[in-house]
Amino acid sequence: MAATQIVPSRLSNIQIELLKLYPYSVSEKELGDIRKMLADYFAQRIDSEMDQLWEQNNWNEQTVETWKSEHLRSKTSK
């Protein structure tokens, strides 16, 4: 049985912008630079959102230590 794939009905705004770049050919170095730029952008967004969560929830190093010792898996019944 073949796996089914969900195909979006329309493209996202970022997909449309990236498609606009298709006519241009770039070197491997430029392609690497673009990949790094995109990765850096999304990493910065994640860092910012995490900082916001820490501030909103008053998390600190003790919170992290508590998380380390938590057992979050539920027991499975057979």
C-alpha cells in the first residue's frame, strides 16, 4: 500500500518567493551562503521565541534541573 501524501492546495508566501529565484543560477558557494542565511534567520526566530517563553513562565536554571529528573513517558498497557 502506497503512502499518501498531503499536497497543499496553494503555495505559502515563502514558497512563492523562493520560486521567483528559479530563473537564476548560483554557484555552490552562493547556494551554501543562502542556506546558511535561511538557517540563521530561523535559528534567531527560535531563540527569540524561547527567550519570550522563559520570561513569560519565569523559568530559570532550577527549572531546567527539575525537567532533567522528570519522567514524562506514560506506561503502555499490553
